[in-house]
Amino acid sequence: MFIISGGRGCGKTKALLEKAYDEGGIIVCRDPDALRVRAHRCGITGLDIISYEDLITSEKPVYIHDVNKFLTDRFGNVKGYTQCN
């Protein structure tokens, strides 16, 4: 697992889009239509972008855009989490 972090406008979303595209993965996000527009602006087309609600299981690698928002939307008031590499 990897984490892309930085301030607003530094290219986090573009980096995530490129990584998912290069590895044939899918992106899970709150607003797939808005993210498709951003991907298109970056010259990335044909990428699978699905909503949180559409995610059940996948054999493709999964990339979550804004994991904090995902956790909050799905599980309520998440105060923190850990990760293992």
C-alpha cells in the first residue's frame, strides 16, 4: 500500500489516476463523474472509476480517492486508523 499526501493542488489526484491507469486498477471515490472529468483533463481515458456504493469485490487493484472521506462516509466518525506495509 502507498499513500499520496500533500497540499491542495500539488498533483495528488493526478498521481493516483496515473498509478491506477498504469496498473490496470479501478478507483473508488465519492463522485465518479467528477473524477472522470478530472481524469480526462489529465489525458487519462478508459480508467474504471466507481462509487463507494458500487464497490463489492474486485480482482483488480483498488485505489481509493480520499480515504478519510471513504471511511467517514461508510463507517461514521472515524478518528484514526493504522496501516501495515
